[in-house]
Amino acid sequence: MTLTDIGQIKSLFNKYGFSFTKSLGQNFLINPTVCPRIAEKSGITPDSGVIEIGTGIGVLTCELAKRAKKVVALEIDRTLQPILKETLAEYDNVEVIFADVMQTDLKQLIADKFSGMETSVCANLPYYITSPVIMKLLEERLPIRSVTVMVQLEAAQRICAVPGTRNSSALTIAVNYYSSPKKLFNVSPGSFIPAPKVESAVIRLEPHETPLYDVDDEKLFFSCVRQAFSQRRKQLINPVAGYFGINKETLSDMMSENGLKPTARAEELTMDNFVTLYRIIERLKK
Ligand code: SAM
């Protein structure tokens, strides 16, 4: 069966009475070159374990199954179950779990299903939960080698922006805190059914094996980042001083003393600058 052939897809849908649920971000890949490319770029090997998020009808799942030792795929939509039974029948190394990725204990899943295997995540993500899924994968410090995912182009640009440059955002800083992100290639709307309104892109994140930044209180660090970006085109000193109840002049002096421009906007700060700002806040708020 060719899962990128519109005729075959439509007859599968008719056979099992499937219809798209827009709110679940169901845009299935139909460009035959894209899934093999994602699977290749994810760096999985015949010894790898792979977690897929959102199988759809299994078009990417098949490409992963051909290349990996084992694939465990999470899919929220149970109406896809009979279709997947047919489309994945020839692969004995795939397990589909019908569950919400956001409610799934991924650390436990990796321990249960991928013991002794190097594990990666690979997916064409449902766009409505792109940031929460990526942050869940990173914040839980899962033992994963890489995360190779399709996201909206705009999200890819935000995630892969260089911290300290105009496109950077709180998400850029968060992703860079935990991993090294890289944009791999763009995918046009016509590669999906139904076609989304915007361009997409595949990105790859490689989680740092050991933390790169010396931050004891991560909650405070991310709170600084969020406040700094809360008025992104304005000087960060105002929202940051206001939120943490710090005297603005004192903060300004401390920023100067520590090599930060008191008039800086959040998008001008590098990762190291944010760590410096966090240390200042940690000291002043006590
Ligand atoms: N991998 C398929 C493809 O490339 O054609 C489908 C990708 S589609 C963009 C996203 C898939 O994620 C859909 O099948 C959708 O039902 C599923 N999904 C949406 N929300 C989910 C969630 N919270 N947990 C798991 N799967 C989810």
C-alpha cells in the first residue's frame, strides 16, 4: 500500500469511515519524499528505539520502522486504530499506544520499552501543541539522543534563532538551554492533506548530555526569561524590575557592573547574558 497516494488514502478513509479532526492538528503527509527524508535526517540506526508522536495513518511510522529496531508511537485519535492495524500490519517492530502525549509518562515509557537502546523522538507534530510538546521532551531531561520534528516554519525560525538576535524569543532561550537546535529543511503546504495555510519545516534538537549552564534555580531563570520577553521590543529592565520588586536604579547599576547594557531588550541577550541577568536577580531579590 502507498500511504502517500491520495486515491489509496481516500479509499482507506471510506472503508473505515474516517474523517479529519481539525482540532487535533491532523495534516497528513502525502509528499512521498518527505517521510524518508525526515527518517534519514533523524539519525536513527537499526539499533535505535524511536518514539513517534501522532501516527496519522502511519506514513512516517513505516519509514521509521524500516530503519529502527523498535518504534513506539503515541496517537490520541482512536478512530485511526483500524486503519493503522491495516497499514502497519507488515511491521512487527511497531507498537501504537492510543494516548495523549501530554499525559504520558515518557521517562517510564522509555524505561519500559527501550531498555538498553539509544532512543530518539521523530514526528510530524500536531501544530496546536508544538511548544508544550517540545518543552515536555526537554524539561523532563529524558534520556534521548535527538528530537527530529516537523513544525510550522514560523515556530522553526523562533526555535532555531540565535539567542541575542532579532528573531529570538523566550522559546529560543528555553530550547537552547536544554539542547542544540538546527533547522533542516522546509516543507510546502501542498505536501499535506488537508494542506495547512502556512509553510512547515523540519528541525532537529540534540539535548545536551550535561547541562551547559550553571543555574541552580531553573524556575527563577525561566521566570527572568519570560519577564524579559514580556515586552520584547522594549527595554527589559522595566518588566523585570517590576515583576521581581527590585529598585530599577539598583538593577541598572548591577547590569552595568556585570557587563549588561541597562537599556538592552531581551532579544539582544545571549544565553550567557541571560545567566548573568538571572544571577543578578537571584542576588537582588533576596
Ligand atoms: N505522522 C502523521 C503524518 O505525518 O501524516 C500524522 C501527523 S499529524 C500533523 C499529527 C497527528 O498527531 C495526528 O494524527 C493527531 O491525531 C495526533 N495528535 C494530536 N494531538 C495529539 C496528542 N495530544 N497526543 C498524541 N497524538 C496527537
